[in-house]
Amino acid sequence: MASGSGFNLPAADRWFEHYRIGDRYRFGPIEVTEREIIEFARRYDPQSFHIDPHAAAAGPYGQVIASGWMTAALMMRLLVDEFLPSRAGLAAPGCDELRWLHPVGPGDRLWLRVEVLSARVSKSKPDRGIVSFRMEGENQDGVTVYSCVATGIYLCRPAVA
């Protein structure tokens, strides 16, 4: 079982076979800035506690907080940069159990933890496999801020001629 900060192989060299049940990884950090929080929220989630520092200061969090969708996007960035195979990745049919568990604010540094939950070859298309994994985002204090269970479809390693 792999357990560590990353893969020993570059993303371009990873195939379905490199994702094994029980493997765990940790990637990051990625830092959150107030400017990015406000820019994201103005475009996608313009609620006052995301876009207005003065209104947010008077609210329950005392500052602007990131949209949950921004937190998910930050976790996706770490997932793409560090976990997903770049050539073998085909699709992601969805995610389940998406949760925003703790507010994310300016100055937070986030890490992504990933655990492979299942990995099986497709019954209908044996040239690819289906991998399910749990993602959890944690801040600099070790507090889990995000969680999700996702599934990806990856090509199997080509046969060597």
C-alpha cells in the first residue's frame, strides 16, 4: 500500500493499474487569498459573506469566506496537478457525499488527502478501469474543510509489443 505525498511516476506514465485500493496520498499546499475569494464569488457565488469584506466582518465568520464551490475547485486543482493520470484519464462520471465541513478564509493553506477506495476493470470495456476515491481537504491546522467521494475512468496500461 502506497502512503505518502505523491506518486513515484509522472502523471503521463500512470495508468489504471497504478491506482490500488488502500493507497493514500497527500498533496499541497495551496494558499487562499482574499482577492481570489472575492473574484471567484463575484463571478459564481455572489453572496455578501463571499464578496463584501465589510458585511462579512459583521457576520458570523468575521471575514470573507470562500465559496464551497471555490474550495472544491481548489481541491480539483490539486487533484489534477498531482493525482490524476494525464494521458490515461477518460472521464469522471460524478461524485458523491460532497461536503463543506469548515469555512475557508484568506490566508488558509489547504492540502488534499486522497485514498483509493475501489479499483476494478470495466466489465463492458476491458481496456479501462473504474477508480473510486475519497478526497478530503484540510487546512493548516489539520481541520477537514471539504470531503467528497469521486470516481474516475482510466485507461489500462497498453500491452507492450
